[in-house]
Amino acid sequence: MDFLTELQGRVDAVTSMTVPDAAAVRALPDDAVIALMRAGADLVRFGQGIQAVAAGVAASRSRPADGHGGLAQSRGHRNAVEMVQGLSGGSKADAARQVRIGQALLEGVADASPDDAAGPVETWHECLDRALREGACTAAQMDAILRGLGVPPEGAVDVWRLACEQLLLEVPHRTVEDLRLAAQSVRDGLDPEGAEERFLARFERRSFRMWTDADGVQRASFAFDDDGAALLRSVIAAAMRPRRGGPRFVDSAERERAKALVEDPRSNEQLAYDVILGVLRAGAVADAEKVFGTRQPGVRVVIVKGAPVGHTEDGGHPLPAPAVEQQICDTGVREVTVDSCGNPLDVGREQRLFTPKQRIALAVRDGGCTWPGCGMQASYCEAHHIDEWSAHKGRTDVGRGVLLCRFHHMNLHHRGHRITRDALGPFVLHPPGGPPVELRSRSPLRWMWDPPPRAA
């Protein structure tokens, strides 16, 4: 029995079952629901691996040079992506990702014939290929790392292989978006010249255009450069943070403003539109406090001394050295000193709330909400004292504080969780009745003070 026949038999055995009835699942206890979700995720990962390999081979047999004799073309499709989309029923983006991953899996065997005694050539991303085949990562996770790292520059294959291995260790702890950003940050740190070239290429693609659609609606399209996108995100976030789950306000006037914004009948998209138009109308003489409240918009860039790239505080998007230098000229610089482990220096107990300087330090260290699986960025988070202030004489020190989004901060206090830290060790979350979980920094800057081990 060949592997395809055996595989088809196993697939038939699974697909002969019906999807559980929603009412039956609703009656299951919590642990059973989680187990069912895990089983479904395992099936998806297995299926993605099969699809990717087949899509890569199909793409290799559907090249433009093959004309109408190509695999996809002979079956009425323009290309392999269109064929994969038709077979899978997914989106074009999903189909394109399957083809990309499949082509990457074929890199080491594309030129190897069955009689080649040397066998397949190991690629720099072989650890990812193996992880996908074994179900240790999804196609989306593999694609995020591959696209974030990009093609190694000449002579850097071994470094890229090591970076790939280290990023694979982050797969269980990061979202797909965070994986891509971490990979991009590693790439730009390892290849600063290439980082500047990519930054300038994105700058050259910036554009704005307006048109009128068939219904007479005026529409517009932006293609942003890095700085412009960060600024616009900051403008919208500053005006809408309470609506999007940002920090609670302690000032009474600001609390009322936040309450009015939450209760505003406009959609988030309508509010964002009105904010942008308000900024355009106000122009250079805008009263920033009236438009945005106490936190005015701006792009804050974090730079580690000696590092070749900087990163935006929100999202951690890397910026090459020239862009950082321009930012410093426009807005100045504020220094935050950290120790060799990335821990900001103690600021003391002079006031109950974390100061703005301390919040910057926490953003540098944590990169956003540290709760496992959460992707909330730093400026939407609250600083949590791991030592309760009054009962345990807790200190408002960055070493005893950690960033949590509002939802997880409330969840921690109301569900009996607690966070501990031994000296300068990791922060550890203790769920009630469950095993402790080490909290991990989401900051791309983590690689600066906790670099991957060097190859032997």
C-alpha cells in the first residue's frame, strides 16, 4: 500500500464522521470543549501540511513557460494559486500562502532527482519545514517567519539558519503577527543596510488617490510609508483609546470624556473618519488637547544604544538608523537605562502610580500585554503592581510592575490569578488551580539584550 492510498484511507475515516452538533457541544464541560478545539486545530495543522506540499508541486508544474500544458492551466485555471483556491474554498491570500510554503518546502529537493545519491539539500529553513511536517507549527506561522526573515544575504545563510531556529522556539508563545514582526526585527538587526533599502523602497511606494465610485461615493486609498502609518495610527489611537479598551482614566474630566466616547453612537470607522477630518480642518493651529484629550498623538521610537535599528513603541515596527535620527531631530530623545537582562533601573516609590518615564521603561521591556496569547500593544496597556500596594508595602518600581491590557488586568484581579517574580528572574503567572506560566516579553527589542546563542 503506497502512502497516498494509506493517507486517503485515513482521511476518509475522519471525513466520514459528521461535525458535532452545536447543541451537543454546548452541553460539554469546559475541559471537553478545549479538548475538542485542540483536536480540530491538530487536524487543521495536518491538513495545511498536506496542502502546502501539494500546492508547491502543483506550482512547479504550472509555470508560465509551460503554457496550456501546465497542471493548473490544463484544468482551466490561470495559475496554481487560482487552482488551490478553487480546491480549498479559501481566500486568495490563503491559497497564495499555501503555494509560497510549498515552494519553500521544495527548495531543497527541486533539483534532486530520485537517483541522486547525495539526496535533498538542507535549506536554511529546514527546521521550519520539519516543524510543519510534524505539526509543530502552522502554515501561517511558518509563512510569518519566512516572510519576516526574507532571503539571507550572501554569506549569511548560517546566521539566518540560527535565527530561524530561535524564532521557531517562539511559535508557542507568540501570535502570527508577533512572529512576523519579531522575524522582521531580527532580519533588520542582522542586515541594517538591507533594512534601510527596504525602508526607502516602502517610502517610494507611498501614494494617495481619490475617486468616485458608481454610487457617487467619494473614496480614497493610501499606501503609507513607515513614518506616515505610525503617525496616523497614533492620531487615531490618541482620540479613540477609551473606545478600544485602553487604560482607565483617573482624572474626573477625562473620565467623563472617556464615558462619552464609549457611549457615542458612531461606529469606530465613523469616529476615525471624523478624527482625521478634524485634524485636517484644524491644521497647524489645532488645539491638541480638545481633539485628543490628555495624551496627544505622536510616534515614540525606542532605540537601544549600539543597535543598528530602532522600533516604534506601539507595535515594535523596526526603523533603520536614518529614520531614527530624523525622529530624534524632530522630537528629541529620552534615555532609559537597563541592566544586562533588560530590566530598567529602579525609579523608586515616590508616587503611587507609575510615572510616564516608568511606563516608557515597561513598554521597552514588555512590548505590550504580557498575558499569554494576548496581542494588545503597549500604549493600550496598564501597569500592574505585582506586589499589592497597601497590604504588602508594594513598590512602584518597574522591576515589580508588568504591562497588562485592561481585560487581562481585570481578569487577574477578579479571577484569583497572581504574578510573582524572583529578583530579576522572569515574571510568573499563577492561575488558580493551574500550573504556573512564565510570562514572556513581546518586545522585538528583547533580541538586543537576550540574543540567540551563537553557533558552535
